[in-house]
Amino acid sequence: MSSFYRRATSVFTKHPALTKILVVATVSGGGAAAYSGSIPFNGAYADAGCGDKKKVVVLGTGWGSTTFVKNLKNPKYEVEVVSPRNYFAFTPLLPSVTVGTVEARSVVEPIRSIAAKTSLDFNYREAECFKIDHENKKVYCKSTQESKSGKKEEFAVDYDYLVVGVGGLSNTFGTPGVEENTFFLKEVEDAQKIRRSVIDCFERASLPSVSDKEREKILHFVVVGGGPTGVEFAGELHDFVLEDLAKLYPTLKQFVKISLLEATGHILTMFDKRITEAAEDKFVRDGIDLKTGSMVVKVTDKEITTKVRATGETESIPYGMVVWSTGIGTRPFIKDFMKQIGQADRRVLGTDEWLRVEGTQSIYALGDCATIVQRKVMDDIGAIFDKADKNKSGTLKVDDFKEVVNDIIERYPQVELYLKNKKLKNFVQLLKSSQPGEELDIEKFKAALSEVDSLMKNLPATAQVAAQEAEYLANCFNRMEQCEKNPEGPQRFRELGQHKFKPFRYKHLGQFAPLGGEQTAAQFALPWDFVSIGRSSQWLWYSIYASKQVSWRTRVLVVSDWGRRFIFGRDSSSI
Amino acid sequence: MSSFYRRATSVFTKHPALTKILVVATVSGGGAAAYSGSIPFNGAYADAGCGDKKKVVVLGTGWGSTTFVKNLKNPKYEVEVVSPRNYFAFTPLLPSVTVGTVEARSVVEPIRSIAAKTSLDFNYREAECFKIDHENKKVYCKSTQESKSGKKEEFAVDYDYLVVGVGGLSNTFGTPGVEENTFFLKEVEDAQKIRRSVIDCFERASLPSVSDKEREKILHFVVVGGGPTGVEFAGELHDFVLEDLAKLYPTLKQFVKISLLEATGHILTMFDKRITEAAEDKFVRDGIDLKTGSMVVKVTDKEITTKVRATGETESIPYGMVVWSTGIGTRPFIKDFMKQIGQADRRVLGTDEWLRVEGTQSIYALGDCATIVQRKVMDDIGAIFDKADKNKSGTLKVDDFKEVVNDIIERYPQVELYLKNKKLKNFVQLLKSSQPGEELDIEKFKAALSEVDSLMKNLPATAQVAAQEAEYLANCFNRMEQCEKNPEGPQRFRELGQHKFKPFRYKHLGQFAPLGGEQTAAQFALPWDFVSIGRSSQWLWYSIYASKQVSWRTRVLVVSDWGRRFIFGRDSSSI
């Protein structure tokens, strides 16, 4: 069923209103890779691609890695996936899993099943990569399970190409006590733990020996981070308490309190302002205590301490449970690899616009663990000018640009964005803006383009970005031989010839923010930019999320989970 | 929906061929009650039944306790359930949960939801009882969860009546290494752990650094105990490997081995011999290595050591995973209570035929933690004779029996069984067998009944027994006032008057033994005793197990799980 993702995508392309929308920003690989440089390597195994097949090793089973595997079709490659979890998880539904609106197993699909539906020469290893040796084209891996003797198997895997899609870790920003006392919400296991813990709080508060004051503490649920995951979890939790638990624990409803803490001035800041406003309004109506501008400085086993950013005042509040959902950190082995290749000062792996990791030959990276380092026009301005100035006259006429203008727009996405923002029809208009008919020298050329680079933006760490990158990269691999003969990318400005492929270009399709109570806020990017809030968006959200499931199995499961919830409510067994 | 169980039961009564059949023998309460006599009691709470309501405290949420709560209707009672798990689990499907034929959540229902469907004045506490104080009518309980300060809440609960249905623990028979190295299969959590562990074994065996010899070890699954749970698990595992895992791990199939170890000479010894034979034949055909007469003497982290009972030879076999399913042990706080009431020499709590714990006034016990201590006819023979011999002549005529014969049969179930076995129509025939027309003195009366007591049997530790006991007991509670005025039990032979209620009488309805591969062996007790093996029994098993589910929610879930498995196979994600 490798065609599903593409089929679904084409539906969105044909009916852009049913746009491709993904809310949660996790593309992670699961579990921390505990790499220490001092571990000696004992594994004896190292197998290279056999015959003339090239071996592609993929690290991770998140959005990026899985989408890459699903879309890879070229029989010239042999694929080996290494990841600590043997399944792909549909992460946008994780907040629903935390309260049982959807079951954990309904949002996962084993990577082996996914690969079995392709015709790939495929292998999977349940292990964590702990070291990338790019000089010898090897990755070093460690089994996630201990063997009977208490040791974790170690082994090396050779590669011809390496695709890194290991996602990130939950970021505590070094806040003391977070690791020990809070729940993260990045993995399926996290969601299961949260679910159990919510019920545990209700059972603990039901004990006869507990005072009402303690009940208030135990039933105080704190969500840290006003991003899509945190907001959706708060909404889901509110629904769960109101719709299901209030009936089974009638005396406890009065003690329940949900707080949402956000360090910046607003929640859902990466969304359209109208969505932010709608979400904040709804939370106030629902009685969710929304505290913006409130930074968490410490979490103990009993209290969470916050600092009001504006005044610097600190406050300690007792809680029953804290869910921490504030951003993405880099895995240790990726940090280590970044030092090796001279990227020590970056936050995540930097790649070029073709997703190749800078400073390496055969390593690609995508999703949350990587970012595309866009080239500035200003850095290449001389080369561009020289390329356009064929007669080496030192000045350019409009006609001189005709041959390079498309290459410039393709190579530097900020140029297109600039033209759009300034409402200019084409590149020539931009240059003419200085003076009509004029010939440009290098200084004037620079002046015309001086503001362009200010529009460069990093792509957000979302599932949508990772999946588009992976689809793009798989497509490059699929057409590798073809494009080597007939390159289709833009001209190289600093060298001769053309780039093999067109650079990756992200197409933002929109976003959903489910707010609970059958209210969903949606922002659509195509064909027009508009925002919709309410029940109709909720149904659209259901239908799109159902259609985006990774397999028919998970699709049937997710839809029947929704049906069950409508009929029977959510289960409150403490398993 | 308190009527469901009764409705289902009446279906079986009206159509006895669709008989009430329960295979697995667990009625447990979950988790070991770690009671230590030295724990000081700090709880301050103790609430008694308010008004003129009598307070019934129920320990446990297994088959016995839950069925009792569902069937209790008398508004004169206030009910408080104390159990470490807040849900009832349909234990006969646990072996199916181990491999994902059915999902864990599909076989559980929160006790609060069950009680909400009755009109009971109901409370539930998630806690373990650690001490019963029958003199002061109190139970001492400890929360299963630690509070933030790392302490478990303790509290006391007063009762007017106490119903003990806490089930048992897995019994290791003191075999060294079992606790540390094997998996039990009594609780839902156990089944979930086993499921994860099976997949873990396959993933570990897929690592490139593992040798084929190690693969054989890792994929050697050992089941200890040839009872219904062990046999069904072995069958389910065999199906899972063959139907699902063989496709996803094609290179590993050849290394898989399943062994079933049973200490006695046959598996399923509590079943009809024809079932035992069918099961053993099927296992041999399937390639499951069945070792009967093989006692486990030690389990280390790498090997399981067995002793052949016949020869005394020991053998150590490496394994990947061991599931231990061999019998029921008694919880420590029950053992402690038994010492208090002079039952120290028993294995489980002894009750009379009205399920009241011997040596106590207001405590009842049912399910796996209890056994009915039947009175011997021989112990009461003098009293019976005296009661019948109204004119105190020292001899009895046939007519003298007419008034006591029904009471005898009701009071001593072994008498009815004896008559049936000997194909005698009635009690008088039994006495006449000595010589026609004769008058009996006490010695001849004794001689006539001398063999009767040899037919006394302990009831098996099955869900079927626990559920019938609970229904009986709830019915007694429901008609308490009524029967106090108009007692309906048999005459008391040693005292004046009548017993308030008829004694409990178990009605064996049959048993199922699912063997995997859509093969189920079934033994039907009513209306005729017959055995059926094959696909038709499988469908009957499906339909009966579906109908026996505790709520409509779980019924829909279980049936849809079966549907999913037919269509999509079982999931192999390691969650």
C-alpha cells in the first residue's frame, strides 16, 4: 500500500480545500540514545549491500523515515531501517490516546508491515544508533533490549547512503525536576502512561482517608506548553473529565482543575492569530486556567514553581500531574556527529536544499532532527552576476537575465516569497524598480536584491514538513540514474553545469488545532488562506485524519474508536 | 444492565445446549497483598453504614465479587468495594490478549460502570486489604498507589457483612527462579507483558549480530502447566507465529519452537479424557513439543531445568521466554486471617455450604480464595437417625424417612451424586438395597450410607464456580428479610428448626478448551454429557464468549477484535 500516501496527497492536490493538515510537530524516533564516546565497539557484524545494489540505511521510524520507505521504489536499492521502536505512530492523534478517545494500537503500524507492502529489499533492526562514522560509511548500533546476560547487543551497519530521521527529544530547557516529575507527550508509551496516571489521580482522590484539600491538589492537572500538543491535550482532558469521569466519580468533579502554562504571551503562536484567539476564548469559557507569560522554573514532587515574566514574581502551586510539552531537543549521538562534521554551533543537523547534510557526501537528514540551511542570495551575488553577464561587460541588461532568472527563483525560495510579498509579477520587475531601461552594475544589482534574504525562514518542526521532505528525497532516489544523465535542477552559479535535482520546496497546506468539545480550529493555506472554527472543522478534521492513516487497518481502527467513544464513552479502567 | 448476567444465564437454562462454559480458573484480585503484621495503622477514617442500611464490604473485583455486585438488588444494603484494580477482567480471554487476537481493553469493564448500572448505594476504593479484623468488623486497607510523599494511604473500613472474593496468586511451588525469570498469566497486565515480550524475542532474534544458535534459544517459548490457560496460550502463540509473524519475519520461522511442560501424565486433566487426547494429538501435529511427566525444578535467566518424573533425570534447556501457569496460591493476608480463625491448616478459606467462612459470623467468601467444606453424612449420621426416628424406637421404617429424605438430599450433595452414580431412583431404594421390608437400626443405616461420603469433591477453582457462588450469595442477601421470616432451607439435624436458605449447589455446565487453529474442544454437561471438537465448537465458543461479556461495550469490542483479526491479522508493534 505504498501508494496510499501518494494517493491521499493527490486528493489534496486535486481538491485543495481538503488540504493536507498536520498539527503535531513530532517526528521523533523514540527513547533517548544514550551514547557515550567511551563505549568500545564489540560487534562483529558488518554487511554491505550485495551485488550492484546500493545499500540505503534509514535511522528512525517517524514521519520522515517511514514516508521515505513507503515512497522508495527504485529496485537498485537495498533498505535497512534501524530504530528503537518497530512501528510508525500517527503522532497527531497522541493527545487523543492520552484519554482513550483513540486507542494506542489504533495509531501505530509496524514498519515491517509497511515495508512488506512495497517491493523493497528490506530489513529492520530494533536498535538505537549511537555513532555515525561518515568517513568509513558505517553506523554503530545497540539493541534496545538487554540479552539474558544483561548486555545490549552492539553491531555496525555499512551504508552507501544514510538517511537520518531520528526526530528529537523532549526539551526540558534544563528546568530542574522536569525529567523526574513530569510526563512527556512524544511517544505512544507516554500517552499510555498519561492515561493511566489520570485515572490513578481520580482513584487516589476517591480514597476515604484523603482530605478535600488534598483532593484539590491531586486533581490539579497542569499542562506546560501552549503548542498544539499541549492545547489539544488540555482540551481532551477537559472533555474526558466532563463527559465520562464526572458520571463515574460524581463527588470529585468539583475538585478538578486544569491549568495551561505558556511562557510566551499567547498559546498556539505558530498558528494564525484568529485561531489563537478562538482557543484562548474557549479555554476561558471551559474554565481551563490559562496562564500566559508564565515560565516554569522548577518542578518538585509536590509543587510546580512558575515565574511571571512581566513582574519576575514566582509562585508555587501544588499539583497532581504535570504534562510537559514545550519543544524539541537534539539527541546526544546527533550532537556528537555534528561536532565531527563541524556543525557544533548548530541546534540541529544542517542540510543543503537537497537535504544532504552539510560536510558529508552520502548522508541525508530530514524531519525534526534537521534543518535546511538556505543559501543567502547575497553570499552568491557575485557568482550570479558573473553567470548572467555572459559577455563579461560588467553590466547587465534585462535580456541577460532571461537565462538565469528561473534558476535564481528555483535556487533561492526567498526570492519568490519576496516577489509575492511585494506583489511583483516577476524578477525583471524587481530589477526595473530601480530605473527603467537602465543597465545594472554589480552594486545596483546588490541593492535591488538587498532585502530578499530577510525573508529566509526555517521550516517548522512538524509532521507535514518531515513527510514532504521524505517524499521529495525518496523521489530523488527513485530517479537517481535518470537525473544523473539528465539533470533537472537549476544552474550552478559557482561552478559549471546543473544541479542534479530541483531543490526541496515546502508547500504549507494548513493546520488543525482540536480544542476539545467537538471544536476544532483550522487554518487552510490553499487555495485561499482562511480560518474556520467549530463543528464543521471538527468533521473535516475527522475525515482528513482518517484518510491520512498509514494503513487500512489503522484507518478502520481509528474510525471505529471514534464510533465507540460516541456510543460507549471512554474507558476508565486503570490499565 | 445488572440483568444481563441473569438474562444470559436464563438463555442457557432454556437452551441447555448453549451451555454456560468457562475455561480459565482465575478469580483473582490482582497483585500480591504485601501485608506485614508490623505495619502500624495510621488511617483515621472509618465509616459505618448510615441509617438503617447495612454495609456490605466486598473485597476484590474478580468473577465472584463483580457478579455479586451485579446481582445485589436489595436497597437495604450499602456496598463498598475494595480492590487493587478498578475493573473486572473477562479472564477466559486472557490467552487471546497475549497475542493480540483480542485487545486488553476489550475484556475489561470498570467496576464503577458496572455498579452505575445497578441502583446500589455504591462506593469503590482502589486499595488492597491487608488485614481483616473480624472481631471489630473492620478491614484495614492500603492504597495501591504511592502518594507524592512516597507513602501509601492507609485506612479502615467498617462492615456489617464482608464478602471476600480476592482470588489467588500464581503458585510457584517454591521453585527457584520462577518469580524472577518467568511470566505469569493471571492479570491483564501479565497478558500485555507477554505480548510485548513475544515481539521483543522476534526483534532480538532479527539483530544481525545474533548467531543462528542464539536465535534458536531466543525463539524457544516454554509454557509450564498443561491446564486450560497454558494449553490455550500455547495454541494461540502457535497461531500467531504461523499466521502473522511468519510473514513479517520470514527468515525466523525455522528457529521457532514452542514447548509445553506438564508435571502430570496428561494435559487438561480436569477435562474429559476425549478432550485431553484431542488436544495432545493436535499439539503433536502442530509441532508443539509436549513434555508430560516433566517437572520444572529450577529456572535461571538462561535455562529452565526439568526433571523427568519417571526416571529422575534432569535436563537444562535454554529458552527465550517462559510462561508459568500452574495453579493458585493463597494471598498473605488471607493466610493471616485463616490463622486468626483457626483455619491455619487449610489451603484456602473454608466456608459452610451457605458460603459463610467457618469460625466467623458475618464474613462470606467465594471464588478461588475459598472452598466449601462439605459436611460428611457420617459425621451427622446419629443426628439424622434421631431426627427420622420420631417415636424414638431405635429403628426406622421406610415411612419414617419420608419427612427427612428431601432434607438429607438437599443438605448433602454427595447423596444425590451417589444415587445418580448407582442409578438408584430415590433414597428409599438405597436403604432397601440392604433387604426389603426390613427395619433399619443405626448400624444398618450407617452401612447403607457408608460409601456416600467418598463422592465428596472440592469444587474446581474456575470462573464458572465463582460466578455461580456469587449469584447464589447475592440472591440470599436480596431475600434476607423474607427468608428470616420464612426459612426455605433444609431441616437442621443437630438443632431445631430450618436453615434460612437452601445451601449452595454447583451446576456444572461444561467447559471449553480452545486449542488454536480454529479448533476448540468442548465438553457439555447438560442436557447430555458429550464432547465436541473442531470448528463448530470454535463458533459456539465465539458466540458464547461474546454473549457472556460483562457489558455491551466489551461485547462490541471483543466481537470487533475478532473481526479485525480475520481481516488484518494481529498487530506486531512492540507496544
